[in-house]
Amino acid sequence: MPSAETTRASVREPEPVRPTKEDEVAAAGSELIGGPIGRRALFGTSWWTPVRVVALVAIGMFALGMVQKLPCYDGGWFFGASSQYTHACYSDIPHLYQGRGFADGLVPYFDKLPGDMDYLEYPVLTGVFMEVAAWLTPGGGSIQDQEQIYWMVNAGMLMVCAAVIAVCTARIHRRRPWDGLLVALAPAFALTATINWDLLAVALLAAAMLMWSRGRALAFGILTGLATAAKFYPFLVLGPLLVLCWRAGKWREFGNALMGAVGAWLVVNLPVMYLAPEGWAKFYSFSRERGIDFGSVFLFVSNWWKVTITSDMANTLAMVMMVLVCAGIAALTLTAPRRPRFAQLAFLIVAAFILTNKVYSPQYVLWLVPLAALARPRWRDFLIWQACEVAYFLGIWMYLAYTTSGDAHKGLPTDGYQIAIAAHLLGTLYLCAVVVRDIFMPERDMVRKAGDDDPSGGVLDGAEDVFVFGPASHPPRHAAHFDGPPVDWGSQGSPAPAAGDGSP
């Protein structure tokens, strides 16, 4: 049933949103560089545009994260099992150079590996990324020299991914380019960026969301399909997008996105699936068969209540919880008094997947950082969540230091690690809670408070509702008042572009 309410918010002020004006934490932090920007400041008159600043800050923070790995680069990865943990500088990259056959010239998915892992356990596009880095790594010198260079080559490639993520985040919300600093300055982002190859999928998904925000549904689908070929989680955003397009009646755009995603995934996977089916299937069989592992809610419950949770039991429970969450998000989308923003639902679905997974590796926080910056661009909440993730980052390495140091017991015992897991789970749940609150109370949403509707929504931005349930089907007589620009619920068309918004 069509809603009497549409989700168009007329933008009365075309100027870019200044975080130092609306966010007390941003205003306080700006004192380090001279204080909040003045109301008479001119935008777009300097080379130092917001997007360029965000990109440079992201590269600088990434470099600091590389420096943090220096104790391991100099020896921790190679000498002593616990040194890489006590210095919190562990990375999979140098270990897997030899452990997955790259040092010996083995071809991922086609050549069988010696040892317990018979094939590379990563999706195809990530395997290609790893192989390209191996091609760029010189073969001379000791194996330690090669592993150091391999990590450095990967770090350079991942730095490009980090810059892409920050720039895309800054450009998705046209009037809010400074929100990209949430990504660029996120401490957990810098600490975990070179642990594994997750940044490739994160960058592809960030670029996909930028394409969707510009109304390019097919390009969004292609990039989402490529992201899914690099990591499993990006396809999840198609679920919330389906329900949003259902509510707005944008079936053609969703069909184009779905077609692009499936096509791109097949182009990457079909050749390997056909020529090396056993190697291609390793990622999926490994994910299904692995037991409960570090950081997961299952490990927390198992240790806290002293119960045994098998791999099959965890798979079933995780599936049931995800189905329930998906049903809840669908109901939320169709009954909310104002249609949720795409970034809000994308964050919620990925966060749910992380919270219900059998394992939470510390680099999984990278999946959420850009989505969190778009879903809840408020520094206080973002930093509370980041503090919890940094606590977990330190907790898992100190726990591994404890378990690998023998009788010396250097590090964090099991009870301490349980607290670190709880901090991660509670921090993520907290951020999910404030995002859900923003959906029910759009006057609390920092994006809509400034007068926008859904800048990341592309064709959904300002579209009328055509299928809704519950409160959304009634006129917004009950809508709470908020201190933002007046909202015209029934206006059509797109907002005028921000004049001199400072973004290229």
C-alpha cells in the first residue's frame, strides 16, 4: 500500500556539512589543528580539498600501521613463536608465502600443497592478488628475505586499497566528505590492515557503494560480484538492497545490480571451478568444516558456560541466527516510519554476519569501518566501538603470547581473553543499537539531521514508497520534531549539488 509519506528531504542549505559544527568530539579534536573552521571560510579555493586530505591521512595512518609491524619484520615473524604476539605485530602474509607454496612457484588451486592444507583456502580473486604479489617478489636471497619482500609488496598493494576505501567513503555522501576521516583515522583500521588480504574486498565493496550512490546499478553489481569473489561477505548487502528496492519499487535497478553481481562472480570463478574444482572448493569446504575459533560468540559461550559446541552445531546455529536477523532487517525496512538508508542496513547485515560467525579474526573489523562511517558518522559512537576493537586486537595477541610462551606465561590468560571477546561483541552491538535507533528516530540520524534523505541510496534517494507495512503506511503525524532544516515529505527530484563542496 503506498505510503502517505515519502522519504524526500529538501536540502535548503547547499553548503557541505561541517563536522566541527555538528559533532562535539570533532570540534574538540580540531583544536589540535587550530580549532573549528570559521563560518566565513571559503570552500573549494585550495588544493587541499577534503577528499585529498582524507586520502593523504589514510596513507599516513597505513604507514604508521606498517611501522607498528617493524618488530616482527626484523625478526618476530621468524624467530621465537611468541615474539610476534607480545609485540602485537602478527601477519599471515609472510607465513603463507612459503606455507601456501608461493615460494616454490606452485599455482593456487591447481597445485596440491604439502601439509595439512592441501589447497589454498581463499576465494579466487584473493588468490590472484596473492599470486600477483608473489610474481613481484624477487626469488633471490634467503627465504626470510623473500618473505620480508613479499610482505612489503603486499603492503604496497594494500595501501592502494586503503586509499580507495577512504576516498570512496568521502565521496559517497556528497555533502559529508569529512566523514572519510572516520575511516582514515580509525586506529583498528591501521593496526589490522596488513594482517591479511581483506582490504581488497573492502575496497571493491566501497567502490561498489560509490557507484550505487551515483545511480550506476550495473557498475555496482559488477564491483559487488568482484568483491564477493575476493571475500564471502560482500554479497550480503544485496539482501537489504532487495528490500529497500521492494519498498521503493525500484525493481529494474535491483535487477541490473543482481545481474552484474552474478555475472562478475561467475567470470572470476567459472574458469577455476571448471579446471580445478577440488582446489576451487577448498575455501567453501574449509569454512564449513572448521570448528569454533578465536573471537566468536560460540567460543565465548563455550568457555564461559563450559559447553561443547561442535562445528556442525555452530553452522546450524549461525545459519538460524542469520536467518532471524535477515527477517528482522526486512521487517524493519518495511515498517520503519521513514525508509532506512542503504548504508545503515548494509552495516547491520555485515555486523550480524560477524557477530554470528564461527570465527572473528581481528582484521574482520576492516569490513565494518567504512560501513560504520556511512551508517553512523558520529565520532563519539565510532570511537567507543573502535576502543572495543583495539582492546580485542591487543587481547587476542596477548592471549596467544600466553599460550605459546610455555611456563613463562607471558601475556593474557583465558579469563582475560574472554573479557576481550566480550568487549568486541558489546562494542559492535552498541553501534548496531544506535543505528537501529536512528532508523526508528531519523531525527537522531546525523545524515538526515542535516536535511538529506539517503545520499548513499542512489535511485532510492528521495524516492516514494510503494510498499510498506505498519506505521510506515500512515501519515507522519507521530514523527518527532528535530532541530534540522524543514523537511518536505512529498517533494520530488534530486537535491541541488552542493556548491563548492570541496570534493573533486
